[in-house]
Amino acid sequence: MPLTEGDVLDALSDPVALGIEFYVDNIHVKGERFTTVREHIRAGNILVKGGDNDHIAYYDHDTDILITQNKSPPLDDEDRALLLHECVHAMIDVYYPKGDVTRHMGELAAYLTQSAYIIRKNPSANRDGPDAWEKFWGHVYATVRSFRLDTAAGNGVKIPLPILEGLRRDLIALPEPDVNYSEFSRDARGVSNGLTRTNMFLSAGFSEPVLMRQYAVSHETTPDPDGYLINLLTENYARSDVIGYGGRLRRLRRDFLYCSKPRAAQLRGRLVSRRAGDRVSELFHDRLSHGGRAILLRVLALRNAVPKKHKRK
């Protein structure tokens, strides 16, 4: 049974996670920022969907979707640490919308957070071994301890660039197909672009309407009929009605994410290119912007494919 939105919210509420704070290059990892990510999830700005793999979780910044690992509760510390790893990527998407974070530094921030959480929960935790993964983990754990990221005394520390460069070299030495970090240059970016939706109801007292949650979950067993999509795609908005257009895109994003896998595969086959005579396909291409179509097609792809970027515990 995949981990749920509630599991992610619980991990983001863990006092141990909220006590973490340090800098990786220009990235400020801070417990308060986990609270912001939590509120964006509660408001529906970031969507959560259970995945199929026990040891893989993934945050997709193009669609603002977090895919969780397929683990049955109760979660252990490493399960929560992996969720926090992905929530660091979501944090970067929220706080660095101009895309000024490099791919490698973003990953190091996530791995260091994951490890700092583990060591704070279990001070005797350690990783060691001859292969590339164990070497990497060993150096990450050593960095956490050297700069006291596992204690309140280390809060606010800025990890020196030479140390980060050493970890980055370990990172790109990790083997494929586990990860693909070596395919990207040191300065490669493209890991954040801001959220497509910023709900104005972000607050400690906000909760998503129950009916919306039930409706979304129901798509697992009762996929959206074409009639629903046709009605949604034929809605008319004034050219200046940004809220209307944005609302339709967000509804489609949620519907596509929560529909069944067979339905997602069928829709993607019909929507990748405009198919004359297929009313849904025609409207999809005629009534949505290129950017909107790209987001929705990526959502459908996420439903049926394992991301190349893995997270191994």
C-alpha cells in the first residue's frame, strides 16, 4: 500500500525535521520551510500520489507532484527521511522559483537533510562500505557530524564549498541505472520553476474540502468519462480570466493524477498528438495552451513510468 498524503504531512510535522537548518551553496534548508511545503500540500498546490516501488520517491517540479514510495504504515525513520528528501526538492521549487539552484547542489541538500534527520533520530546510525553508494553515504554522514547538522548547535551552518565539491564528485560517481546525476554538468539547473498554483488560503486553519478529496480518490475505480472532459474543455472564459483558465488546468491535473493507470495510459495515447475525430483529443489541443498540455501529458506519463532518478536508502 503506497504512502499517502497524510504520511507526507506527518513527516513534515515531525519536530526533529522542523529543527534542521543549514545552507548548501545558495540553498537554505530550514524547518520553517517544511511547514510552508506542508501548507502547500494541504492547499492542493502540491499534489501527492502513491507510487509502485518500495524504495523510490520522487518530486516532479514541472507538475508539482510528489510520488511516494510503496510502503505500508507504520513508517520507520528511513521511510520518513526519504519523504523529507523529496520535500527538500519541493521546498526548492517553492523558494527558488527562478531556477537558480543547480541540480547537483539540490540533490546534496536533499541527501544531507535525509541523513541529518536519520542521525538526529538515531545518533549511532552509520553507513560504510567499498561500493560507490556506501562511500557516498559514508561521506554524507561524516559531513553531517563534522558540521553538527545532527544537533541544534549546527543550525545555520554554511557547509564550505570545497566540502560540497567533494560530495558532488561522489554524487556523480553513483552508478546508473540507480541515478543519472552524471548526465548533468556541474552548473546544470532546471530543478525548480515555482508552483503553478498558489492558493491564497494558506494558513494553519485551512483544510481541503472533503468532497474534493473524495472526488479525486474515486477516480481510481471510476475514471472520468469522456463527457466530463468534453464539458470541462468546452467551458468558455474571457481572455483576461486567468483564474478561470488556471482553475481548469488544475482540475485536469488532479483528475489525470488520480485516474486509474489504464485510463491514464489510454488518455496519453489519445492526447500526445491531435487526433481528428476524437473530440477529447481535438479539444485538448484546441482549447489548452502548449504549456498546459505539456504539464498534463507529463502527469499522465508519471502515472505509468518509474522516474529515472531513483532514491536508494
